[in-house]
Amino acid sequence: MGAVTFSVFRGVPDQDGDPFGKMIDYTIELDEGMVVLDAIHSIQAEFAPDLACRWNCKAGKCGSCSAEVNGKSRLMCMTRMDEILEETPEGEAVVVKPMQTFPLVKDLVTDTSWAYQTDRKISPISGPKDKDWVFSQSEADRVQEFRSCIECMLCVNTCHVMREHQKFDEFAGPRFFVRLASLEMHPLDERSRIPEIKDDFGIGYCNITKCCTEVCPAGINITDNAIIPLKERVVTEFYDPIAIIGKKLGLRS
């Protein structure tokens, strides 16, 4: 495929925790079938053995190698170089940066520990203890999509509520609305999660731009199948006058 130049961010946080570094160009020879992660490994092997890059499975299943390639949130192991070259203007370098929403650790590695902290705030499934867990295939199909999340955090990285406004303490972000939807829509989960989704996890901040859905490597329809149904349930619970009156009259549980 010939020689290609990559402009890769190299740096560490400064004393205030802000990214401090610069873009460095590396030119390597590409082989047929390479993905961006292969190119980064070639750069490590030939020029920069200290270039920090997180990866594990190289099969789009672990979510480790998230980065921004030519300004878009992507998994490097699933981003083919032939496609990147088609979108890169002739004579310009392929730009590789770390995710901009999360704190920088070094080079292409970011600190996503916020995700683990948020995950612990969500109560696990609370199903019936006195009977078998039996439900229909259609009910299983509805939540199965959410189980394909690989926790790459690309959806969070592209979410403007997180990226521009840093609402980490007030907003669960698209990844965890997927998890909350998988629990709220589970046919056997008995916990009422709507008050938490509204108040603790701040679903009202989302204005459904669908940017999270567009970058999901697992193909989860985050906006239409998770976030919007949760928003609808919040509206029904707290703002629908007919539903509120019916609940007070005992017409709905």
C-alpha cells in the first residue's frame, strides 16, 4: 500500500491534569489488510517503543483500543487503513489522538476509571427469588442488543454532555443508559429505576443527537432503543397528568 505518514499525539498531563504534549509525525510502510492498530504497532516497533497504547484482543471485543482517528471516535483494531486513506486528503497525515473526553494518562491512553465508579452506582438486577426465571423469546430479544456493549467508551467520548460540559457527576452517559435500559426493560427486574434515571443519572441532559449511536462499534441503537424509551418512561412517571392521576387513584401500579 506504500508509505503513509501518521501524526500521533505524544504527551502526558501537566501539573493541572491537562494534556501536555505535541503531535509527532511517523512515516511507515503499510501492508495489505492493516488496521490502524497495526500501524501504531509498526510505529512502536520502528520508531517509538515508548509510545503508550492500550489494546488487548485486536478483535473488536474488549473495547481497549479506543482513540480518535482523523477526528472521529473509533476502535483502532476495527478501523481499516484502506478506508482511512480514502477519507484522508492527499498529502496529509492520518491523525491519531487519545479520547478527548477522558483525562490523559500518556500518549493514546486515557483514564476511564469514571466508568467503573458509575457502574458501581447502578443496582444489579433484582429478580424474583421464589420462582423460576421464565420469560418469552421476544422479551429476551429486546434486551439482548444491550448485552453486546464492549464498554469501549466511544459513545461517552463523543457525547457533548460529557465532552463539552464535563457532567461526569450528574450524567450517566450513553454507555450506562444502555445498561440501565437493559435492567429497566428486563422482564423479571422488579426494581423501579425511573426515579434514579431521572434524578441521579440525569437523563434529561441528553438531547438525542444520536452521535453516540453513530460511533458504536457494536451497532447498538443507543438513542432509539435505550435512551428514548427511558425518556418516555420518565415523562410518563413524572409529567403525564393522566398517568399521574391514574396512579393516585390506584389504576396503575
